[in-house]
Amino acid sequence: MVHVTDPSAHTTGTRAAGGPGPDPAPRAATARLARETTADNPWPLRLLSAKIEQYVDKMTHVWVEGQVVQFNRRPGSGMQYLTLRDTEADFSMSVSVFTRELTAIESRTGAQLTEGARVVVRAKPRFWTKRGSLDLRADDIRPVGVGSLLARIEQLRRVLAAEGLFDADRKRPLPFLPRRVGLVCGRNAKAKDDVVVNARLRWPGLPVEVREVAVQGAQAVQEVSAALRELDADPTIDVIVIARGGGAVEDLLPFSDEGLVRAAAAARTPLVSAIGHETDCPLLDLVADYRASTPTDAARRIVPDLAEETAGLAAARERMRSVLSTRLESEQRGLDHVRARPVMADPTLIVRDKVAELDLARQRVRRALGTCLSLATAELRAERARLTALSPQGVLDRGYAILRLPGGAVVTGADQVKKGDLLEGVLASGRLVAQVVGATKPAGPSP
């Protein structure tokens, strides 16, 4: 609140106390419009307040929507006051309504106005010049129906889905065994025990960092979002669970708030949503990395069961032992089979066997070589006999002789010699020289 004091009052008082003084410098005329003000000619604050009041008074009645965040009934009072907050921004405004009008409104709608309710209000804006504040004077208040709220949630779901906030490829796998678990739940809520107790039954001593916040009502979105950001900033927390038990559709509305859904989508830590029951599906379930049907289901999902893991480990160890034992037995049988061979009892046996094989091979080679030589010898004899029979020496050996002239020409006819010629005779053994004493020429062909 800003208090304004007229500077002229101080001037007058000073002049009265101290007697007549010099006249102050003449002041310029007050600017008519805001844009005409200057540092030397400003508006008095009361004038600005009056101007705003005049502007606001010109406004007509307006329908506004919000959530009732503060409402304390005043029995016996003619006026009731409440605070209306914007559902998507941290902004609120005071609203006043006559008690008789509020009673008539509640009688007509059949519902009592309570904190946390979403309403639409028909009101006239008012500006209070003394306090410099703006409020609303309501003459009609209507609760927002569940059908209308669900329709808005469905519209928001389509918008966020189009942005890809619900895509499966954005989902991150939950860690097998988190170092620490962050839990956002209601104050003194059963959901806290459902998560913490069941998780520690599965894995004793599990560290859980709990943030108890409002999970319904006017402050739910702000407190849940703040707790989520705080836990997400802690590097030692590997998974965050947002848990709330069941409730009416209106009670679960904060978990379909766009601001909370976007905060969950921006979180870097894997997120588990455990809101309501199996049939409940706020938008937070769609953006979370894992949707648990209940807080108990979330406890089963975030940590493994130590007993099951121990049993599984024992079973795996037994299977490994069985496989290893079977392999060792198989290798031992193979080794025994090798050791049972005769060569292992008498290592020289393999040498003797190889020597015997070598002797047999040597004998086969010798027999084959002997056969080949015999055949070749027989063929050579036959060829030699044929060659001997066809050679001139063979003819001479049969009693024939070759006569040659002194020049070396072989005598083949009597007409080649004449009486007195000397001839060389080649015999089968030796040579001789003969003289022709006569020659008979062959008779000519018959006429």
C-alpha cells in the first residue's frame, strides 16, 4: 500500500509556523493525459489513482475462471470474501460477494463453495483508490462441471501428444537397483506407506527421500512441481515416484495440469507415476516413464525383490555348477578313453606299427619295380631281335656278302664292273679283295 501526502500541506504549515516567506515558483498546469506528464510536471499519486478508478469503472461485468484458494465463511456478515487463483499461473485476486447472493447461488447449484473448487465468476472489477488495489465484486458463481473439465483435459492431451510429450521413444528405462528413490506424496498419506514399506520389504534398507506436499487443492500443482524439480536436481536420486491414492475426478485434476505435466516431461530423472487406481489416467501417467496402477505397484516396479533375486542367483549358480560338472565329466571320460588306448600303455607300439607299415610299403615298391624292370627287359630283347634281323650284319651272317668298288660304291649289278676290276668284299667276318674275271650282264626284256 502506498500512502500519499499532498506537498502543499507541508508548505502551508511551514509558512504558518515561520511567518510570511517568499512566494513559491508558479507551477505548471497539471497534465491532462498520462503521456503529457514529465519529470518537472508529474501527476500526484492520488490523481493517478483517480484516473485508474475512472477507467475501471467504465468496465462492464466480465466472466472469469479460476480456482478458489482461500475462503473462510463469516457467519452473520453481509459480505463474504474469497481469493481466486489462475489455474495455470501464479496470480490471484480477491473476490467479494454478498452473503444473500452466495446463499442463493449455492441453493441454485446444489453445491457448497469450498476451497479448491474450480469456478467461473461473473464480476465487476473495482479499484480502491485509498489502497491502490483491484478486486472483483461477484454477483454469480458457477462451479465448473466435471464434463467440462474432462473435455479440457482431453483437449490438452491432444495438444501435448502433438508435441510428442507422450511418445514412447522419450520413455527412459528405470534403473535395476536405484541408489536412492525420490518420493512425492501427500502429507500423512497412505500412499507414502504403500511405496516405502512395500519397497523396503522387497529391498531392505532402501534409501527413500520423501517430499510431503499437497496433492489436491489450490496449492497441489505448485508444491508437487517444486518437489519434483528439487528431487530431479539431486544427482544421487536415480528414480522419482509421484504417488497419490484414489479420489474423485476433481481431486486428481492437479495431475492433469499443463504446468505439472511439462515439469515432468522436463525432468532428467526417470519418473514413475502412481496416481489413483487402475481406471484413473491423469495426463501425468502419459508423460511419465512408467505408469504404475497403484502406489504398491510402483514399489514393486522401482526395486527388485531381494528374495527373488537371491533365489534366482542361487538357481543360476546351480545351473552353472551343473553345466560345469557335466563338462568336466565329459572331458574326463574323453581323457580316460585316450589313456585306455594301447599306445598309451606302450608308447613304442605306434613306432612298431609304423615300421611294419613301412616294410610292407617297401616290399610293394620292390615288387612293382621288379615287375616294371622285367617287362622292360623283355621288350628290350624283342626290339633287339627285330633290330638284329633287319640290320645288314644279320644279312651277312646268313652268308651274304657286299661288294664295293674301289670308290666305295656298292655293286648291285654286273654292268657296274668289267673284267679285271678289283672289288672289296665285306663278309660277315672280315673283308677280302677280289678281281673280276668275268661278268654276265642280265638279259634285256623280251620284245
